[in-house]
Amino acid sequence: MPLSVTPSVLIVIINWNSLQDTLACLESLKQLSYSNYKTLVVDNGSSENPANEIRTKYPEVLLFEAGSNLGFTGGNNLGLTYALEQGIEYTLLLNADTTIEPDFLQHLVEALNTDDKAGIAGPSIYYYDHPQTLWSAGGEIDWQRGDTQMIGIDEADAGQFGVAPRAVDFISGCALLVKMSMVQTVGNLDERFFAYYEETEWCVRSARYGYRILHVPQAKIWHKISPEKREASPMVHYYMTRNRLLFLKATRVGLKPWSHTLFDFTKRLVSWTIKPRWRHKRPQRQAMLRALMDFASGRFGKTTYY
């Protein structure tokens, strides 16, 4: 079935104790130049009970109340399932802590609409506090080491990525537009991940079905992300450790990336254990150890530790 000239888009935003960011994101979306869209907020069991405020300020926005924290994967899968049921052509997964350039969705839609082989597209993502500095221009996978990284991270945008859509290994789930026809083929996000690495595995799975993954430089958003806070968070270390291993398992890699990954983890744990200058890393070390044990035991989804 051919896509519409202006295909319908569902924008899915996960709210979990982030009401002020979610409201700012919804306000930002009012600037969109693309008109054929509707917005769905999935509340993942927030303690702040945001439903009344969202419904009062943005009555046009759909709101699903999950009742519990389903994570990035479970919450977005609710949105993807709704999009399939409603016959919506594209779905945009968008983090609550983002603001947007008015034409960013137009650029993403055009990139997918003009490339039959493309299944996923994402924008250039900048730091909210440093609006000229890139956080992501797509992502790349080092299959020798079993590691991933954002392209262009911490670089000033000097046009180094051009203006045309370009193929990359993965797109950050911070802002990811997907063709729903592709989702019908490859399936939803893998809920074993809960959060972190899930979009990377999804992109790899999609690419193995023959779909192209595109970074669209002319599409721009800003992300309220703090690398320092992420680095300090035991919860982030837990999911990044366990899910890197789950990513290797899910993508069925060979021995070399497993060896590199386990060596990296061992080196880090030893350093954080014996070197006095890393004493402050004890909570992160404990999180990594728990992550390794949970992976070995096959415990996935939401951790009970954090």
C-alpha cells in the first residue's frame, strides 16, 4: 500500500514523574509545521498524577495511563499497538525532555516518504543547555568491540554531516520516526530491555530485514540530557551493563565482541575496586555486579533494585 503524500503520524511521549518536561514538550509541539499528526502521552504510573493537568491544558492530546512503570519499551509499545490498530502510517517516539524545531517532523517524514527502503529516521539532537553542540547525529556500532556510540557527540555543528539524509547504524530513541509497515514486519520493541539499547537492537533487527536507518541533518531537536548525571547514576550503569550484554545476545554476535565487552567490564570493575580515586564509584560498581548477575540468571525487564 503506497504511503500518503502527508502520511498520518502518531507522536508518542512517555511521562514518568516528568510532568514539567512533558508539558514543555507538548507546548513545543504546538509549533510544528507538519499538520497530519496526533499526540499520545503514555503515563508510566507516575507518582505525581499528571492526568488532570495534561487533559486540562492539552485536551487534544490522547492520554493512556499505564498504571505502572512499563519502561521505555513497554510504554512505547502501547503507542505502537494503538498506531497499528488505528491504521496510522508513521509513529514518532519522542522523549519528554525535548523541544523541537518547527519543521523537524516535516524533514523526517519526507526522508522516509521518498525512500522505499528506509524504515527509521531520526534528527540531529543538540544539548538543550548548549544549543549549538551536538549530542547525536545518529549512532554507530563497533561490531568488533560490541560497543555503540553517538556520532558527532560534543561536536559543534559546522555542517559536517551535510543536508541530505544519510545511512547510520541506529537512531536514538530520544526521537525516532518509524514506518508502521516496517513494525508490522519486524515487530515492536523488545521489552526485555526496559530501557537503554532497545532502540539499537530494533534498528539492527530492522536493517537485517532490509530497511535503511537514516539520520536527517536538517531535522533538529534539543535534549535536556546531562552526561554527568547519567554517569553518576547506578540505575543507568545497571541497565547499560545488562542491556549491552542482552544486545549482543539478541543480535547473535560472534566471540570477539563478547570477549571485548567482558574484558571492558572486568577492567572497569577492578579499577573501581582497588584504586582509591574511584571510591565514589562504589554504588556504580554494585550496580554493574548486579547487572552481570541478572544477565547470567536471565532476569530482564524492570530491575527491582532501583
